[in-house]
Amino acid sequence: AMSNPYAHIIEPLDPQKPEHKFFNLTKLGDPRYERLPFSIRVLLESAVRNCDEFLVKKEDVERILNWKQTQTQTVEVPFKPARVILQDFTGVPAVVDFAAMRDAVKQLGGDPEKINPVCPADLVIDHSIQTTGHFSTLRQSISDELGPREACGVSGVFKATIYTVSIHETYFFMYSRSDSLQKNQELEFERNKERFEFLKWGSKAFQNMRIIPPGSGIVHQVNLEYLARVVFQQDGYYYPDSLVGTDSHTTMIDGLGVLGWGVGGIEAEAVMLGQPISMVLPEVIGYKLQGTPNKYITSTDIVLTVTKHLRQVGVVGKFVEFFGPGVAQLSIADRATIANMCPEYGATAAFFPVDHVSVQYLQQTGRLSLISNHYLTAVGMFRDYSNEVQDPDFTKVLHSTVVPCCSGPKRPQDRVAVSEMKQDFEACLAAKQGFKGFQVPLECQDVSIPFQYNGVDYSLSHGSVVIAAITSCTNTSNPSVMLGAGLLAKKAIQCGLSVKPYIKTSLSPGSGVVTYYLRESGVMQYLAELGYDVVGYGCMTCIGNSGPLPEPVVEAITQGDLVVAGVLSGNRNFEGRVHPNTRANYLASPPLVIAYAIAGTVRIDFEKEPIVNAEGKEIFLRDIWPTREEIQAVERQFVIPAMFKEVYEKVEKVNERWNSLSVSSDKLYSWDPKSTYIKSPPFFEGLTKKLQQPKSIVDAYVLLNLGDSVTTDHISPAGNIARNSPAARYLTSRGLTPREFNSYGSRRGNDAVMARGTFANIRLFNKFLNKQAPHTIYLPTGDMLDVFDAAEKYQQEGHPLLVLAGKEYGSGSSRDWAAKGPFLLGIKAVLAESYERIHRSNLVGMGVIPLEYLPGETADSLGLTGRERYTVVIPPQLTPRMVVDIKVERRKTFHVQI
């Protein structure tokens, strides 16, 4: 490697402190720099600083500088981010891989301690906690204790007596509200102690790896409020903070002006080992924001509108950069909400360059550094959104109009205006099975199923709400929508409104700061009375850790084959993700989550239909909806720097259960053959120093014939392990009971479980079966088998496998097991119409070839049924986007692109 050819533009930020230097890009003397989008400037700075004529070359720098021409030429450039962030579902397999790499290096005669993260990595444990505690049964007794309610609209303060109940029935728990958080966290440690011990070992065995213990919050919110630097300072240099993360919603940090996006776990491991990411230099879509949102609009409404708009425009593989005077009207929390859902509109990043609002947020969260402002101004990366002269060149400029809305019932990009919700849901009931259809016969659409819960008669029908969760970093990081929910709860209580006790309500904030300001502002007690007390700090319902529903509710749903609803303030609502029994799931702002919980159904037009309280009085949603001005007044008073300082000063030390874990100091991990959580993976078995040549795939069978929008949740579910599944049979054979199964996500350190969980989602639609089921046809005999069992039979017979799919294969979470699992099933290639970016990268990392039909061609147009046998001709030297031949038995050869 050579010395850096751009060393001549290094200068001290402060002449009085010559040891603190930076690469001053403005000294490149190139007028193209000032026209670059701010997000591209971050890529350029990284290339300039890391230019060594080996991993990063001068021609890479020139390609980025020449972005206006190269953006459409699919040129590849290297990018070395400042750091990596992981959560525990993806972090455990990464640490497992690192531990196995050390074993492999030792077996090859090398020094295992050389396997260490070079790039700093933070791992936040947030995906393990589940919403097991459910306390809505207590609401009536609490309400009785409170006594008569004040008149609607008049404020009042009261104290609730909290009763303690602990019942265990069919693994369904109910606790008092004061106990639910503690009990859920106790269960989290009981279920996951072995995983946590492994992670703690990893934090001690590997350098440059920091663990944020469980109970601290959601990874992206902790990143936003605590971990993000905005400007990095390391080895005497200042440079922009940037990152990649093993979670697709890593993009949330873009709202603070820190460029970041999600990558596969395999790609993240390479970055941790010091390798740059090789990326196609992206187009940058400018999204112009003008004006001020009206008083009833929330940031959730803005993001769901943006999501639908950008999905329609098509921004896959591109950056979106926000600009215009309207950006300055948005708080960092509002910007972060919009950036968080970037994967749902398909972009790689959704960037808000740093401005004065960003600096104010750093001050509010106790991280103000004058250096950040000084450095970014000096290097030309500090933004004034009101100054049009600063507006860079963009590939395309967009804008849209915002109204209150939700998204669903099966995809985050399917926005529905609240005023059209009832009409849209009823249309979905009748429509053909699909993203916007359930195909319920007309005569069954108004069925009502009676049931008893705690001795009281209720009924469920299509559209009944059974889960209403305030969850996810997307919204719980935003004080405006959280305080909005609290103020709406307060007005609802004062108007005598309540939530039916069988509806599973929960509040799982992304950090302890949320609890702090909800409590200090006086709205927590009103949220609690409606069932929204804190049940844990983590992703919970948003990732499928919603816990069980009451048995009488499940029985009623099953009896009527009902399409009941979950409403959540999350970012994903794919089928089978939130809960197996909620076929319709809607993303909504926290205030709307509460509104639908009170209404008890999504079949309501809030503009025309009132909610009736216990006294028979009609209350319209507009009567209790807080205005933006009301919310902002409370936010200014109660969201203060001291809260962030107090919560995060002790975040790495406050969890006593974590502190008490005792782990080995050995640098090599001692694998326990009895463990069902942590197992040495087979990926490094037979590893050689010499790279092997790729081989053609000969006479492969098709394991699955799938349609459009197959998500990583379909491929590798994260939620509960069904009792009749191959994974359950394996765990039972190891002596575990169903209560001890935990979730697929928690067992990602064990390849035997994860291989059996591949394609185990009950909502998987396989064209071989023409129905939803985690099964397939074993083609040699025509038998219907679990997917794993069929794959195992094919492997025993020595047959390679393919998967056929439609558009957007692998969309959703950046889940490396959605590539590792298929690899272990013997799948050699996937043939699809298009891929989600991160999943395609993961497939390549595992040696599963992502094949794509040529433009205009599909399985149908080529007459493929999936029952043929396929030979994929692979040349010795593979290059991206090359065209290869596929020969089909008894049919002609056709061409596909790698």
C-alpha cells in the first residue's frame, strides 16, 4: 500500500491544536464538489481519507467527484464506514461466526487472536424481550377504585391503586401494571441467559466491540440518542460519523445527518474485519419539503405518505436526500421517523444533512460539541435549508401532500387515509387473496362470534382489533407522537372512554427517556389506565414478539375464520410477522393506535362515526385529538437534556442481571454440545487457503415456487416456533418443552434450529400447493412435506435445489439467516424477477447465486411450472450482471442475469 495521495489537503481544524487534523475537501479545488449531494460528499470524504491505492484508489475518488455523470453508469466504489452497529438477533450469529473463524484460523495454523473487529462495533441487545405480561384484565377494578370521573374535557389529577395479580395458564401471563416490566425482563433473562453469556464473552474476547445490555432500549433509538457522534474523532483526525448496521432500519440515523444504512450480517462482518463495502454509486433523489404541517398531522402521517410515494416512483438502490425550507420545520425526531422507514420505500439511505436543528438536538441529548459545527462548516457539509444556493444537483426532485393515514393491511407501502379506512378494509375483505385482499365470501363478511372473557360476554367480527401496540423505534423515538398519544389518552379518560379488556395493549419504548418524559408530563397515568403501561424496552410487537393472545380470543378467531386486526406504531406489517392470528395489520401513529384500541375495530370512519362511552355519550375522535401546538408546548417543557444525561450516563452499568453474568476469559469459545442456543456453525468446515472454482448447477429440482414480495420473514421467521414444526421436533428431541422453545430470532446462534426454521412461516404461499403453508411438494414422489424435510430428502439423494420467485424477493428485514438457511437446505441459486438489495448481497455472501430473469421475461412467459429440472451453466470466472444459460429438461435454453 502507498501513502495517501491526498495528504496535501490535510490541515488542522484549529491552528492552536495542530494534532487535530482533517482532510479539507474544499482544498481539492474542484468545482464539482460544491454541486454534489451532501450524502455523496460523505462517500467522497471516506474515499479521500482512506485512499491507499490498494483497497481505495484515486480513480475511485474521481468516480465519486464525477457523480453527475457516473451516477447512471453503475460504477462501483468502495466505502469504509466509521463504525458498525448490531442488534442481538443479528449480533449473536455474527459473534458466532467470529468465534468459529478463530477456530478455523487455528486449524489452518494461524493466530486466532488476529480475528478481531478492526472497525468499531456497538451491539445493542433489544430483540429478545417479549410482550408476555398482559394486564388489561385489571382495568375495570382500577377504574372502580378511581371513583367518579370528571366532566369531559376538564383536566383532573388522580391516583390509581395498582393490584397485584400473577396467573399462569397455558404459558399466558398477567401481571399488575407495576410488575409487567419487571416480569417481562425476568423472563427475558430466564429464556436468553445462555445467549447473553455468549455475547458478554464476545465483548471481552474481541477488541473494538461494545455491548449495550438488555433493558436499555431499541438499537436505533439508542444510536440516535446516545451512540451517534455526528463527527468522529479517531487517531488524530476528524471525519463524518457514518455506519452500516445489521438491521435494515439503521437508516433512522440519517435523520441526524449521520449517513448509515442496513447491510447483511455477512457484509457487516467483512466491514468489521477492515474491508470496504463495494457499492454501486447511487442516484440521489431530492425530496423537497415546503410549508408547515397542519395542526392534526403527525410525523407518522408524513412518513407513510412519503413511503407510498417513493414506492410508486421507484427508488430501490438509490439515496433520497431531503431539502427545502420545510425540513427546518421538522424536529430531529420527525426526520428520524421518516429516515427509519427508508427500507419500506426501498431506498438505500434517506439523508437529512446536519443543520442548526441537528446541533440543537445534540445539545438537548447532552452531546453538544462545537467541534461538530466547526468541522462540518469547514468541510462544506453544514446545511442551511433556507439557502437555495446550497441546494445540490439531484437526479430527480419530488414532493407530495400529506393527510392523516395508516398503512396496511399487509405491506407498509399500502397507505390508507384514515377517512377511507373503513371502506378500504371492507374492500380488502371481498377482494381476491393478495396484498390488498382476503377473499372472504360475501355471506361471511358480517359474521359475529360471541365469546366470554373473565366472565363477561363479548363478540369478535372481521376488523375487530385484538392487538394495539405502541412499539418500535420508528415512533417511540419521537416525543411529539408519544406525548400526542399521552394527551389523547388523557382526553379519552376524561370523556369516559376505555379499551375492551381482551385487546392486547402494550407500550414498549425505545429508551428510558420516553418513560421519563411521559411520567414527568403527567400523561403516563392516563396511558396506563387504557392499558398502555411500559412492558419492556425493546422492539417487541414490531418484530413479532407480541406474545400470546387470550385463549377465548384465539378460539373465536378460529371458529369464525376471522380477519382480525393488529394496529401498531411499527414499521413492518407483513403477513405472519406481528402475530399468527392477526391477518390484517396496520401501521399507525401512537395516537391512532390508541384511537383504534378504544374503537375496538378498524371498520370505523372516525370523521363520521362517534365512539360511545359507558354513559351512552357520543365522542368523536376530533373532540379528543391533541393539536400540534398542544403537543409542542408539553414537549418544550418536559423533554429536557437532564433526562438524556441521567438515562445514558448509567446505560452500560445499570442492568444488575447483566452485571452478575460470569463468563470465561478464554479467547477461543468453549462450545457446549448440549446447547440449543449456541452451536459452532458448519460454514467454515473444510475451509482451505486456496479459493475453489465455482461449478455449474446440474439437474436441480425446484424446492419452492413463490410469487411476488416474498419477505425475509417468509424465508426466515423471527417469531414463535410452532409446536408442529421441524424446529419444534428438534428442540423436543433435545428435551425442551414448548414453554422453553423461545423464538426463532433468539436461536439464531444455532444452525440446526435455523435450518429447520427456513421457510417455516405459516403465511408462505407456495404455488405448488396453491395455499399458505410452510410445506412443499417433494417432486420425485409428489408427497407434501415440511420444507426442511423435503430439502433433507433432496440432499440425501444428492440433488441440488433452486427457488423460483417473482418481484422483490427478500424484501423486509436485513436477515442473514434468510441466506444462511437456504444455503444449509442445499439451495444453490434463486431465480427471481427482482431482489431486495441487502438480501441479494447476503445470498452472494453465502454462495447462493441470485439469478434474475431478463427484462420482460418471467416464469409464466417462459412457460416454467417449477416441476422441471434445471441446469445452470456457471463459467469459471463470475462477474456481476453477466448473462448465463439455464437449460430446462425437455425444453429450450433461456438466458438469465447474475
